[in-house]
Amino acid sequence: MPVRFLYVVLSFVLLSFTAARAEDPVVEAQSVISGQITALIHNDAEKAYSFASPGIRSLYPNKDQFLAMVRSNYEAVYHAGNYAFGRSKLIGGGEVVLQEVMISAKEGKDWTAIYEMRLMDDGSYKVNGVRMIRNTASQGI
């Protein structure tokens, strides 16, 4: 009986940890950003487009128009070399997540992308905009 009780308690603890982690807005937003960057690196327009918010989809009503926009305006993201997540900021308790992403583009130039992530009615996050900032000088170590 004590072993069964310990098993039940351990199961609840593990499930609670998993549920809390799955509901972390920053982790969820970063997962979506990683998914979209990976899709863009692999030239998977359909997958990359699936991460766009309804607002972005209204501006670019199909995956081909969306990908053309990304190619022309977000070359550093489209051909990202390495990237890492920086600071994040929650707005409205997680309705909006602003996420900093540092990108080393393939041409050797460094960029900072600020992603605006919007919480959808279904509980998922979608990319609602990206602002690119060219890093022109080293900030040091």
C-alpha cells in the first residue's frame, strides 16, 4: 500500500510540473518562434505560415505571399545561422509576449529581432510582428 501511495503522489507531482511548464507563456512563445525559424530555414512556407497570427494572414492571404514578404524584409531570419533567445516581456498577463532573439545571419551580420507574440483564443501563440534591429557594434562580453 505505501508503494502505491508513493506512486500516486509522484505521478501528481510530475503531472503538475509538466502542466505548469506547458503553460509558461515565454516557453510557449519561444517554441513557436523556433518552429517558424526552423520552417523558414527549410524553406517550408506552409509550416512557417502556420505560425502567423490572423492579422499577419490578413495582410498576406497565402503562404507564397507570406514567404515572399519574409524573403524581402527579413533576410536575417529567413537565412538565420545561429540564434538565441534574449530577454522577454509579458504584457497583460501573457496576452502578448515580446521576445528578443539574437541572430547571427549567414552573411556574418548580427541582428536582434523583437517578436510580438499574441495569445489566441485556442491558447496557442502566433507571431504578430517582428522588428529587426541591426547590431552594428560589439557590446562586449
